[in-house]
Amino acid sequence: MNEEVQFIIDSTKEQMNTAIHHLETEFVNIRAGKATPSMLSSVKVEYYGALTPLSQVANVNTIDAHTITVQPWEKQLIPEIEKGILNANLGFNPMNNGESIIINVPILTEERRRELAKHAKSEGEKAKVSIRNDRKEANHELKKLDISEDLLANGEADIQDLTDKYILKVDALYVIKEKEIMTI
């Protein structure tokens, strides 16, 4: 196969991998009712005049399936951490006991589970659109090349195979996430 065609296929594969990685990151942010430290990954805290990720100013742990604790390295940061959690708009109500911050993660209602499953599905659809756009861009690049029709057809077929494979990956990731969300 032509080197230019192979380069286009390889770069398309990288872009599709990026879409899958982004989807996995989005799925981590959709909570499934079980408390995990990653739920607070988007929280930023005012620390000596700079917005700093929570994980760089405190230990974040889970005590049980419904409780997250945040143990700051400096006690004077507790009010800033509380403010950061509230500003992140995650729907959590932090409680300060003077030593650390405790967050109770509420059990999800059936209605909320369905909303989260819809949100996960929409994220999956966005990933599919991204993958299809990568296919379209790759096919456009192939058509720009000065190659035979056979090479063009083979390249387009290879890109379509990649697209199908990555669309199936998105579907599989969604099925896993939906099951995780809907399981009580």
C-alpha cells in the first residue's frame, strides 16, 4: 500500500482513539451512585492566588460507597475547598468537621438514573459523530492524493473498517456505562 495512504489511515486511527479516550473521560464524570475520588476531579481550589486542582492540595478518599472525605494538607484551606466543591456545581453538599470535609453522595433515584443514562447516550453519540467526521476528513484527504482508483477504493474501505470498529467500541462502552448507572 502507498505510504501516503497508510499515513492517512494511521492518523485517522489516532484521531478515532482520541475520540474514544475523550468518551471514557466523559463517562468517568457521569456518576453511577457509587462514591469515587474521581467525582471531584473537576474541583479547583483557590491556593495562594492560583486555581489549583483539589488533588494537589488534599487527599481525596472514599470511606464507603456513599461517602467521600477530603483531608486538606493545610487546615486553613477547608473553607476554600468547600467553596471550590460548591462552585464546581456537582450537586454535592460538603460538611466541614474542622479536620476534613465529608461529602455524602446521595443514592440516585430511578428518574435521575434515566437522566444519567440519556446523558451517557448523548456523549456516545457525540463520540460517534467525531469518529464519522474523522472518516469524512480521511476520505477527503485520500481523494486529494494522486493515486489509482484501486488504491483509493482500498484506502476508503480500510477507513470504513476502522470507523465500524470504533463505532462498535463506542456502543460497547455505552452498554457498560448504562448497566453501571442503572444497577442499584
